[in-house]
Amino acid sequence: MLIVVGVMARRAGMRLFSPAKVNTFLKITGRTSPPNPMHTMVSQFHTISLGDWMQISTTDAEKDSLRCDDPSVPTDERNLIIKALEVFRRKSGSRQHFDVTLTKRCPNQAGLGGGSSNGATALWAANRLTRFGATDDTLAEWSRELGSDLPFFLASKGAALCSGIGDEVFPMTPEAVGGHGGMVFVKPSFGLPTPAVYKEYAKGDGQAPQPLNDLTRGAVELRPELLNIAKDMEDVMGLTGVSMSGSGSCLFGYGKPERLEDFKAKYPGTMVWADVVPVFRESGQWYNYDDDDAFVSAV
């Protein structure tokens, strides 16, 4: 993490890694009560070395600004970064605005929580840059109104068992997660909207659960080719423990990918990341994975 203070302008800024998350398992446990019933779950989350970069600094402007190298990412009030900064001002009473540049590497509609991580990262950074002093638990509570995945990034150090709608966080130690070795992530040429996956899953409530991720059934109803991709991750690339993260469409497995070019030729437009590892953070710090040379890129 880099903090720079400009002497003349008295502006502070930092460059932070915004990690994606993976669900190593996800089980649907029921629904919340009406009038707005939502599926409840139990799932193990941990942060990974696939993610985005965020440069954020204070500004004298009277509104926040956001730039992103991915033109498909909205940079207005629809973005969780902008929403998180507004929540920070409302909760803290601060009038400070921010300038943000996002270098996007985590794919959208992949089940990796990239947008949620961005929002959590911005909320943490705003608290640090203004020296407001809210605790991580307080920030996690504030983040609940932005989405169910955000509290995980703030209330844990990078590993947790999550329940409820995903917003009840029970932190785990890095040792409890264990050493996964290298993980391989595969993002098909298509994404999957989370509401659509849950809707398809609900049509089959009561059916036999999936081995590692119950939402796989809903995802496969929308995109049956996921089954072929998962099978070839095992048969062609030689990976083990292949599963889907979150509501998809991203799949992951363990090991070193073999015959990678054969696999990519069979699935044009598919993105593959190899040698992905868990990342964690220390108390009072953000996720410390800021080595450009080690930054995970698609292969």
C-alpha cells in the first residue's frame, strides 16, 4: 500500500489491490422471511490474487470522479465505488470527495465479487485517507446496504465462513483455509447475472444438492455448456476439484494447467488465469498483494 501526501495541495492518495473472492463451497439453506424473501446460504469465502488495482486520492472537487480502463464498467452512480463513497460521507459526516482510477482485471458477471471488492476497497480507503477512524467491523456494518458480499472483505482478513444472505461473516485464520497450491480460474466467453441464476435455481428447489455449489444447477439451466467446460478442465487441462464460484460463470480447479492451448482453442473467448493463490491482510492494513511482477494476468 502506498500513501502519498502532496505538500502544496494537501491531498492524500493510495494505491490498493482490490482482490476477487472465491467460494470454495456454497450450500443454499433456505429463504429469509417475507415480504422480500431471499435465499440463505452457508459458504466459505477467501480472497485471491486475481483482482483489480485502485488508485484513490482526496480531491477539492465537489463530487467524486471515477475512471476505468474497461469501457463496459459504469463510472457513474451505478458503480459500487461511487455508492460506497457516498455511504462513507453519510455515515461519517465527512464532506470529502475522492478521485478514483480503477484498473480492471477481475471479469464481470463471474461470481468473483469484483464489484463488491471495489466498493469495500473504496470504503476502507476513504476511512483511512480522511483519518476518520471507523473500525473494520463498523465499515462492514455500513457496507451491508450496498450488497451482501461487501462485509466479507471488511470483517475478515481474507477468509471466512459466511451465512445468512452472505453478509454474516465468521472470520477464519489463513491456516484454517489451508494451502491450495496453484488454482486455475476459467471465465467463459459469457457472464451470468446473479438474479437470473437464483431464479433458475428456485425453480428446482427441493432437488438433490450439487456436490460443492448448489447454484451450479441454476447456472447450467441458463448455460448448459458449463458442464462441458468443467469436464474439459479436468480431462484436457488435468485439473482437480473443479467447481463454480458464487453464481458463476467462472469455474476454478486445482493444479497446473496442461494442454492449455488445446483447451482455449475449443472455447474461443474464454479467459484463463493460472497460479492463482489465496491472499490475506494484517490487522489495520488492506490486502497486501501489490507486487506488479506477481500480479496475476490471463494466460
